[in-house]
Amino acid sequence: MMKKTLPLLLTFFVGVVGAMGYFVPAGGMTKLSSTLNDFGIIIAAVAFVLGGINIVQVNIPIVVRRRPDWGYKLVMLLSAVAVLLVGFRLHEFWAPAQKGTVAVSPVSDLLVGTPEAADTAIIVVDGAPRDLLVKIDGKAVLDPARPGEPARMPLRARVLVEKDAAGNVIPHVVNVSDTARTTPPRYDEYEVSISLVAGGEATVKPKLTYLLGPEGQPYLWLFNYIFAPCNATMFALLAFFITSAAFRAFRLRNVESGLLLGAAMLVMMGTIPLGAELSQTWLYRLQEWILSVPTVAGRRAIMMGAALGAVAIGLRVILGLERSHLGGD
Amino acid sequence: MSETVAKLVKSAMFALILVAGPASALAEGEAADAEPQWPPPEGATSGAGVAGAPGPVGNLSAGAPKYDDGSAIDIKWTASAGEAEGASPKVTSYLVLRSNPKTGPVADLIGKDPMTLAPRADAFTMVKVVPATGAGSEYSLRDQPAKKTRFVYMVFPMAGAVYGRPALVGPASTDTAYWNGHHWLVALTVLIMGVLIAYFLGQAKKRGKEMYIRRIAGIDAMDEAIGRATEMGRPVLYVPGVEEIQDLQTIASILILGHVAETVAKYGAEIKVPCMIPLVMAISEEVVREGFVRAGHPDAHKPRNIMFISSEQFAFTAGTNGIIIRDKPATNIYLGRFFAESLMLAETGYINRSIQIAGTAEITQLPFFIAACDYTIIGEELFAVSAYLSREPRLLSSLKATDYFKALLILFIVFGTVWMTYFHSDPARQAAFMDLFFPGS
């Protein structure tokens, strides 16, 4: 009962609800069908854990027993662990409670005895990675020696001390971020508001966390500089595989293979740049006809047959006629 | 609680408007760049009867979409004259409002200037601000009101924050359809298939297993190919495609995997199943185990031979090619949905001198399999393999049903060709034919 009947009943219920969601808009059928789809997505997500476990189960014994090509398995396992680690947002666990500290001094050594001390103060930013961008009151602090580039830390910026109508000092907003060079940023952002008296000095020491996870730089680096080139390499191999397969397929052996070779030659001639030059000739029109008439007819026949086959197998499974996946009768 | 908050917010908004003092929204320049808003500012007029105010929208209509689940109302209109070249003030957007069910009978709203309704903010709710796209444009908006009742819709042409002359339409209500008429042809297909299957199932029960099915070389070769692997002492490689489990080609492949696993177990060979989708791996493992149990060799099943490689297409291809090169399977079976990896797998198998049987309904990949494999199962044959292998009358009946339906389909194609050719100079009749069988095409 549990092994055969229950799966058959479940299959019937899910299949019928899925089909009803397509045909019957009323009665929340569409919603129910969509909910069942969501169930499927959740199950598929859980299966990824099984996939990870399977990779470990299959490959670790090969490495441990030094089976042939165990080195590749080791590289694969280490790569998987590396991607897994940088894929977690681990920085959220070790992020400091305070992203930075501010020390304010009423007197700045740099301003003592200078005329600027009457209306100027100094903001020092130190402790963060050198090439982060510092903005004071929304304005980027740039390096005078390198036009357009952010000033390197430790930096000292002179700021005007202004007061509002009520006589209160207007605070300065210091923002340290990594938005200048990299997208997404490597470090999280830090912003602080500081009230300074004229002639005073504030030292800001950000404690920025290096960001990990799918948006973090390590993950993107691995993706862009290792995974993507490897992927492109594999895809590029297709060109060579096509050549060798075409060489065999177009070998002239009998009438059918001769027809195949002739059609292939015509279509290739029409597709290459030289073929476009011959666009007014009968040869070009013939290749167009091959592509638009017999090819399309064949494709449609296969598509229609496949669609009917799909309907038939769908009905077989939903109606419980097909039971081989449950161990037969 | 939320209603109280909403009332407080609304009261605060009106209080602000009162404090700000009456300001005519028709004061051009001042309001030209402002966003349309609802409730309207205190003192704003609807533009009805105001000289120079943008004219109303044209052909305003509201109604439930056809074959809807009872959740939506479609509002359609054509551009206001205020969108024309040189019009001043120029219409920049349309403010679409829906009557509030709490206001009272919606019929009472028709013909009234909404700005004169008290309290006017409660009479209508803003649905959306639709940006103007130019003179002569046609607009449509799908509203999904939370409650199923009758509504009046009102559309203001807006020149910035200046209210033009409103147009009202209604009452309109949502409509729940119990049948999606767009899909009648699919329903008919399923129904005919169901009837044919039932008929041939009855016939099969009467005649036993004597039901003729044409031979499919690729399927017939499977036993021989598995036997070859057994003799050579090498494994059989089975790739169930690269699609999710809900794909019908994957389902067909998994059903065939059961038969292949059973044969492998009977012959005492080994089967390896690399998978790209973890869920396919989990199900394949169960199906292979069942196959070994059916063959009476449950102990011979090695769960680790059904493996998840990677969910990335080319990483999976590289891993599977590695298995072909290292383990040198004598037989490779590729059944299911494949994409660019089809030729990579098949060519690697060819280099390895394996017997290769491939099958897919993916048209773009069929030529690659035909070029590189010994046997190719084409399109619908993939869905027939399980029935063909089992030879069970109840499954073969579905193949018979498919064949007969195909005959009906050929008649339909001939009829359609004759119709379209005969009425080649009458586009209306051609369109009627298309509308009947393919609504919305």
C-alpha cells in the first residue's frame, strides 16, 4: 500500500491539479498548482545537499585509497570547499560591533599658532585599507599628486568649522567606502558624524569588514577568473568536435549520405560570406529553399510527434499506467 | 489597527494641506514638474469646466479580462487631446483611480465630479500613475482589487500636477471563469488521447500482448550493447540528460533507466549514472536500486555509481568525459534532454570506441547524435521506449493511441492546407480558421 498505492495516488493528485491549473482559472486552481510547484522547488533545493554529500562520498574514498587520477579528485574537492567557504557570508559572524572609532581633540598640533585655527579643524582618517574612498560632507578627498584618485590613508583633511543660526557647530559627516574602484565593494561602509571646534582635530579609525558571500570579491574573482575561462574552454572544444563529427557524417558512402553531403555543401556555401555575394544565383536560392522547406517540414514533424509522445507519457504516469519507476506491478 | 493608522496618516495629510494653504493646481509652472497625487491638494479642481485644462481621455473602458481567475479588471483608454503636438498644458501622465467600495453605491458616482464628493479622498483610491507616451497612444492597465465587487474607474489626464478633465467608466467587476477557452485545443487533444488510450487498453486486454508496434533499432540494440559491456567486463554509462526532473524527457529517461538497470543486473554488468541535477540523481539511485531488486541482485547495486557531478553544464560535461576516458565504458546511453554537451559526450564516446545509443526530442541536438552515435532514438520514440521495452499491453495501448492521433493530425494538416490554399485571397476566412484553432495567435 505505502510503496505503490500512495505514490500512485500522490502522482495522480499532483498531475490532475497541475493540469487543472492550466485549464481552470477559477477556484484557486492556478494558485494551488503554483503552490505545488513551490513544493517541487523546495524539494529540489534540499536535493542539492544530497548532491554535495554524494560528491564527498564518491570522491573521498578515491583520494584516500590513492586510486588512479586521485589528484584531480583532490583538486575538485578542495575547489568545492573553497567556493563553499567564500560563498557563505562569513563576514557577518566576525563583523565588529563598532565599525570604527573616533577620537576628538580640542587642539590640533597642525593648527596651533596658525591663523587657520580660528575657523578650521583637522580630520584624520587612518587604519583602513589605503585605497578606500573617503568623503567628507559628501565631497571626495582626492590625492593632490594623482588627479582624480582617492587620497591614500592615513589622510589629513582641513575642514571649515561653521555654525548654524542658533550658534551650534554644524557636524561633519565622514564616509569611508570602497565604491571608488570595485563593484561590488570589497569592504563594508562606515559613516560617522563629528562635531569639531575650531583648531581641533578628530582621528577616525574605521574597522571595516572584508565582505564574503555571493556578492563578495573572492567569490566573483573565482567565478570571473577561474570558472568562466574554464567554461569557455570547454565550450570552445565544441568547434573541434563538430569538425570531426562532420567529417564522418559527410563521408560519401551511398545515395543517402550523398544527399546529406550535397545538402550540407549547399547550406555551407550559402552561409559563408562568399555565399552572400552569390545571393542572386540559383545556388543560393536552393540552399534557402532547403533550409526553409524540407528542413522545417522535418523539424515540425519531429516536434509534433514529440509533443504527442509527451502527452502520452504524461497521461501514462498520471493515470498510473506507467509503474516501472515504482518497481513495476 | 492598520485602519486606525491609515486614518491618522490621512488626517495628517489633510492637516498639512490645510496648513500649506489653498494653492491652485492650475497655476502652471509652479506645478508643472510635480508628481500627480491622490488625495488631491486642498483647493485643487478637476479641470472640468476649467478653460485650458487638458481634455479627457478617449474610449475609456473597464472590464474583466477573458478567462480570468476573478482577480483582475482591465482598464483601457486612448490618449487625451492634451498629448497632441503643441498642446498646452501638455499631458505628461494619467492618474487612474478606483472607487472605494465603502463610498456607497457606485452608480451614484457616475456623472459626478469627483472633486466635489465629500470626503473626496475616501471616494476613490489611486491605482497607478501611467506616464504618457505620445499622441495617438493606446493605454491599458490591469488592476487587481483586493475585494470582488463593482467599481467605477476614473482617469485624469495630468499635466504635471495639474488635473485635467476626468473620464469615468463603470461599474465594472471582476469575472471568474471556470474554463480557460484559450486552451480548448489542448484540452481536446488530451481528451482524444485519453479516449484512445482507454479504447486500446480495452483492446489490449482482449487480445493479450499481441499488439503490433514497429521495431525501433536503437531500442533493440540496447540488450546487445549491454551484453557487449558484460563480455568486455566494462561498465555501461547512462546519462539521463541535463534537465530538471519535471521535464518530460527526463521522466522518460528515468523510466527507461529502470529497464536498463534491470538488464544490467541480469547480465551481471555494472552501470554508472552521472547526473547534472541532484534531484535526478536521488531518483535515479532509487530507480536503479529497484531495477537490481527486480532482477534479483539487490546486493550487486553500488549506490556510488549513481553520482552527482555538477549542476554547471560544462563542468558536468568535463566530469562525464573524464569517466568515459578513465573507466572506458563499453556502452554509452544518452537519453533525455541535451544541449551543447551532446556532441562533446558523443564524440568522446566515439573516441573511446563505445557502442553509443542516444535519444532526445531536442531537435537541435539530434543531428549531433545521429552523426556521432551508433543508434539514435528520435523525438517521440524516446517517449515510447519504456512501453516498448516492457511490452506491457497497458503501456503499448498509449503508443497505439499516439499513432492513431497522429493519423488524425495528418488529416487536420491536410484540411488546414486545403482551407488556407482555397481561401488564399480571403484573409478574413484564413484568420477565422487560425482564431478558431489557435486563439490569440
